Amino acid sequence: MIPIKGPGEIQKMRVACEIAATVLDELCSAAKVGVTTYDLDQLAKKLIADRGARSACHNYKVGNKVFPAYSCISINEEVVHGIGSMKRVLTEGDIASLDVSIVFDGFVGDNARSVIIGEASPSITKLVDETQRALLAGIEKAVPGNRIGDISNAIQRHVEGNNFSIVREFVGHGVGRSMHEEPQIPNFGSRGSGPKLKAGMTLAIEPMVNLGEPQIEYAADGWTAVTCDRAPSAHFEHTILVTEDGPEILTLPKK
């Protein structure tokens, strides 16, 4: 069952998503050469707490595993769910994929962005740029009457049309009172497939795109997904609201 949010719930989602986006924006600005990923995670902790929110990923449990960080910070070959470390220092040309998910007043705001540290090669720059464009292509299809597969197919066509590959083990998802609600939103699929979209749905759409092959494996920490060929990866995510007037991006930073 895909939750349909009422006006009061939507307003709370807007607030939570604005907080998440503002924290992410400040985190991206702080990601510079010489900064450790641990420093960034501790900054995320402070920024979230300063706004009266809490991290949705800190202490998140999967089986017996407990996620120890306040944000997900994944560098280069790390696809998603990277854990901040004093040993990982940002260097020129790195891709830092920063994922911030917060809970405020009972609702979740979830967003992610990949930023290039300093300057990078044309292939890295293109990977990051086209991953963001793939996200926007998917969002454009989030209108009432379309289906989840229309979002998925738009992302897939954009990514593969630029000769990149799609990570298939992780997908987008509904979001609201929980970080993961129905439906699942793959970044690949057929047009006209899957559940029909209706106004009031809130969705986290998030393509994860690799420069090389699509296969991933897990690092020794059991959380961090890395590319099997160790080629770089990029990740973008917005929480959006389906409306009769078209998709509304909720994860925009406070002006």
C-alpha cells in the first residue's frame, strides 16, 4: 500500500525536507581538500541537532548490523552507505557522495548529492553531471497517471545513453513517516510498468551510476557498497511530492 499524504502531513514533509536539504547544502560546501570524512560526519551531526532534528541513518538497523554514522559519505569507488573515517582524507579530483536523511516532527527528509573536490577529469565531471540530469529526467515523469516504471525508464535511458551503468542492488523508495515506504523505485525498468502514481505520494528518487561496470560488493565494514572494478560512482537524490500540477521537489535548502 503506497501512502497518500494529506495536507497536514505534506506540510510536515516540506519542513523535514527543507532541513535535510539545508544540512546537505552546508555539508557539500564543507567538503574540501584535506577534510576527513569523519569531520564531515561530525559536522552533519551538529547541523542536524542544531535544527532540532535527528539523523534517520544513525543507529539504523539491518539484521544485527547497526549503522554508526550520522550521514552517509561515499568517496570515488564507494557507491553508497560510506561511513566517515579519520583515515579517509579528501583529495583533489575526488567524488564525494553525501547522503543526509533526517527525522523532524515524525517525518523524514532524504536527499543526496555528489560533489567534485577541486577539479577532476572530464570523464568524472561528465559522470557527476549526467547522474544529476538522470535524476531530473526521472522526476519529470512523477506525475499522476504515470507509473513507477516511467520514472525508472527515464533514468535508465539517460544513464545508458551516456554510456554509464546503473547500480541495480539499490533503488529509490517511498518516504514519509518512515525512511523506506512503498513503493520501490528502481533506476531501470519498462515504461508503463509498476504502480500508478497519484497526487499526495512522496517519493525519494535516487540514481546511483557507475563510470565502469554495474556490479558492486561490500567493504569490510559490512555497510559500504563499492564498485567491483573500483571505478568511480555518483549518487543524487531528491524527495519529491506528486501533485496534479506536476512533481514538486521538497528537498530544497532554506533560502
